[in-house]
Amino acid sequence: MTTRAELRAEKTRRPLLRSFRFWIPVGILLLLLVLAVAGGVVGKRLYDQAMDVRGHLVNAVAEVKEVQRAITAGDLESASTASDRLTAQTEAAVAGSSGRLWTFASSTPFIGGNLTAVRQIAVTTNQLASDVVAPASTISLEAFRPQEGRINLEAITGIAALIDQIETGIDDAVVSLERIDRGGLVDQVSSGIDQLDGALAEVQPMIQPVRDIVEVLPNALGADGPRNYLLMFQGNSEARSLGGNAAIFIVLRAENGGLSIVDEIASQQFHNAPSTPVTELDPEAVNIFGDKIGRYTADFTMVPDFPEAVRILSAWWEREGFTPFDAVLSFDPVALSYLLSATGPVQLPTGDTLSSDNAVSLLLNEAYFRYSDPIEQNVFFGAAASGVFNAVTSGTFDPVKFVAALTRAADEGRLLYWTTNARETELVQGSRMEGVLPADNKGQTALGVYVNDNTGSKMSYYLDLSIDACRAEDSVTAEATLSSNITAEQAAALPRYISGPYFTPGDISTYVVLYGPVGTSVTDVTIDGAPAHILASGSHLGRPVVKVEIANNLVSSHTLSLTYSGLSSNDGPLTVWNTPLTRPTNTEISQSCDE
């Protein structure tokens, strides 16, 4: 019979490596090493192998960033070179996470699942390098650059196949990560998977918009037949809700990728002030803005609803018998200055050099000092718009800066688009480019702050707008401050065409119209803390509307404040849409009034 002492001696003699209790602290130690190197460790060789895999994956991240930088900069050569280096790193990571030692260790307790996960990450990253990054590195914005007034439609169509490959590669990578067993993974490996998964989740929604653009662009450029675009030039120096007085119109024809100007129309060519509006008007809009929105071409952009404004313009257009159009693209001199940052300076027939630095001041202010005749002014404005157009269609611009300029203009509400094409309409729906506040509060709880000149002048050039808004549990509080920066000396030197015939030079009368969130009601309307005189109120676009006058004299500021109540907890985050003036609007938004 074996004594207890003999049992103890037997336990002492049992090989340590066969003791289960030994594996518990060793397993913990190995897991700690995994935490340190983001991989598993089984012996020195496996430790070195894991560190090598980790190094390749770290280097791969750096190469991805370089590919992204090069693509954004339009440097295809650097993008391709970095993509090749990325592939080399990911292939090395895959090779390093293979072999009998790694395979054996992957089947052991504690660390095996982590090594398997690291292997899967390496394989997935390598697949992304070949199926996503490599084709992406060949996409060039040069395909969108006109050459001698024509865009290569075949090059754009060819991008569609690359986008399909990229989307498939991303979808495959997502599925691959979903197959990884997350149970028992150490934090570093688990968080690494989460980071890669999160990055893919961010990229996936970006694919469809690119696909949409590539899909519609050939037809938009006349692949299926000619398309006429009306370029509408709004002048912010005479503010209107959508931007300004629309004084210049250029009809642009797109046919089989070619772009050409076929007509130019100035506001003087319209027969204004008919006894009745040129088309039936929305009574709610007339209640706020009056029927002049359908009787004067200077005022149809008062309606903060670009599709409705185009409908009114279309009635004018048909009445005058001008060249028909299929789409309308509206922009202002500030947007033009953004484009000039991509094209570089443009020489005008007048001898002026139009640049990103002087376009706003020259087109919105100096031109009125130089030309007292509105016809001469419009000729000058038309020459400026045509000059920039010619620079764009000739392809003499930086594609990256050009896209950035368009994006900035669209984000600020300076670039608006309407079209008869249903697919293109769908793509801009809900964005600032559509030019109308959202129909509900689901995606965003939007406020509208719109400015309309009442001075009958070009004095809006001297105005600046700032907006502060915050959201409480069931309400929104908003403040809109309108500031004039014109001095007495400047006012004394103003030509009558700028100061206007109805007010003392230096005085600026402005109608400010505020649209609340859908389903709310407005209270506590004040100007500089005193109850405001409300000129008009009611409902429009399914929203409560208030219209007041703010009168500025020389350098001065006045603040309109009000509260909208009746919000739901399910409503989206607070946003502000506003009239784009000469200078950017300073907007401060808080999702909590307690912040």
C-alpha cells in the first residue's frame, strides 16, 4: 500500500510539463506576452515569428496611409509604388503567420485562438491590399479633367469596373472578419479586429456615392444625347434666401462629353412686373414673401426652396422663349472664388485678372463702383463666369483642388442643383445641393435662417451673419446676429447703385426669415432682448415661419432670438441651413443647451 509520503514523492518526481497546474500560470504568462506583441508566443522561435508578423502589419498600416495621401494628391505613381510596398508587407505577414510551428501553436489552449485570429487578420489585410488598395491606387481624377473641352466618357465608364472590384473586396473582408471566433481573444487582438472592422464600416458607405457619380456622369455629359444646363449666377451683394439676385444665366450644352456655351441671358432681357404672377404660386410662400416672387425675376430666389424657385424661373423662361434647359446649376461669386483656387487666375476681356483672392470683392462690390449701367455690369459678370467656365472646360485646373472647391461650395449652400433626370434628383435629395429643407426631423432637426435685402441695394456685401443654436429636451433656442461693417467714410463714398434709392447711405434694411423644425411652434421672438415686430408668420414647407426686419446703421449688430418647442426625443441632431452671404457664416451648434 502506497503511503501518503510516497504519494508526495511520486508527485515530486512527475515531470513538471505534464502538470496541468503548471499550464495555468504559464498560459497566463503567454497571454501577457500576446498582449505585449499583439500575437502569440510559444517559445523563442514563435516569439520572433509573431514579432515579425506584427512588424509587417504595422508597416502595412503606414503604406495604406501613403496610398491614401498619394491618391488624394493625384500622384498615381507614388500611389502605385506605395501599393506595391503594401502588398509586399501583407504577403510577408501571411507567410510569417504560417508554417508548422504557427499551425501547431494555433491548436494549443489559451494562445491558439489568438494566433488563429492574427493569421486571419494577416490574410484579410493581404486580400484588401490586392483587391481594394491596388485597384484604388489606379483611379485618377484625371479621368474627370476635360481635354480641349471634352471629357473622356470611356475613361469614366472604365472606373465603374474598378469600383465593382473594390466593393467586392471590402465585402469579402467584412465576411472574413465575421468568421473569426472572438471568444477568448486577448484585448489587443480583439481590439485590432474591431479597428479593422470599424475602418471597413466607414469605407463601405463611401463606395455607393462614388458608384452613383460614375453611373450618372456619362449621360449627364450627353452620352445618350445632348443635355442643356442653365448656369445661374446669384449675387450675394443683394441677398436672397437662396443666395442673391439671379442676374446672369448661361446655357451650357453637353453632348458626348463635349461642353460648350450656347446662350447667355441677362436679367434685363426679362419683361418684369406683369400684373399677375407668371405662374400659380404657393399661398404659404406668398404669405411670407409676397407675390413679387412671381412678378420680378430678382425675387424668385427669395423662396428657400430651390425646386420651387426653378419652377417659377421655368415659367419666366417659357414666357420669354429662351433656350430650353434640362437642369439648373446655381452658384455665386464666392463659389467662383473657390473654383479659381483650382484653375488659377483668369484673364478677362476688360483687362482684369480674376483670382481666388479678388473675385468676391471685384464681382460683388468694385464692379458697381466701376459700372453704373446694369447692362455693363451684367456684361462684366458674364465675362467673369464665362472666363472661369473656359478655364474649367479646357482642363487647366488641379483636379484635387477642383473637387475640394465644389465640395466646399455645396456644403455652404452656394452650389444648388435641379434636374429633370429622376436618378440625379434622387442623388441630391436631402443634401444642401437640393436647396430645400428636409421634409421631416428624422435625419436631422434643421433650422432655416434666411436673409433677404429690403434696401433695394447692393448693401448685403457689408453684412455678416452668425448663428448660435442649442437643443433642450423638447425645444430649440436660436440666435441670429446680423452685423454691418460699413463705416461712415465708406458710406459717404458709395455710388447710388450700391446704397440704393430708398435709404440713407450706410443704412441696411434686411428681412430675416426663420424656419423652425417640422412640427414645432415658435415663442419668445425678440430683437436685442425686446419683443420683435413680426412682419409675417405662418407655415411653409411644413415648418413654422417668422419674418422680421433688422435695420443696421453703419457699424452695428442686432440679434434675433427665439425658441421652438414641441420636439420629439426621436428627432435627429440639430443642424442649421442659412443664406450664404459674402463671407462664411459663423455657426455654433450645441446638441444640449446645458453645455
